[in-house]
Amino acid sequence: MTTKATAMREWTPEECAAKEREWTQALFTLRLQKSTGQLENPMKIAEVRRDIAWLKTVARQAAPK
């Protein structure tokens, strides 16, 4: 799921918003799996959080000042 920030800069604002919603939902699901003991790869949570942070950073940089 890890996507480079350079690739994110090419996305439209609609694509960015859709990805942020998707990744936020995935993060919720992963946290739920962790709490119920069903999560196989705990590092997946860190990957999704990192992707969301990159996306928000790219969006902030692209926003008009």
C-alpha cells in the first residue's frame, strides 16, 4: 500500500480525497483487527499511517497560499 510522495503529487484533489478516505477506513479496520487479536502484520498499521501523513503533506504543499 505504500505509495511514493512523488506519485501522490500527480493525483487530482478528488483522487487524494478518495485515497485518504480509503486509507483512513483501512487504518480503522487494522486497529480493530489488532484489538481482537486478528492482525497478522502489525507493521501494516505504521505503513498506512505513513501513507496518510505523506498524502496530507503533499496536499498541504499543493494548496494555494
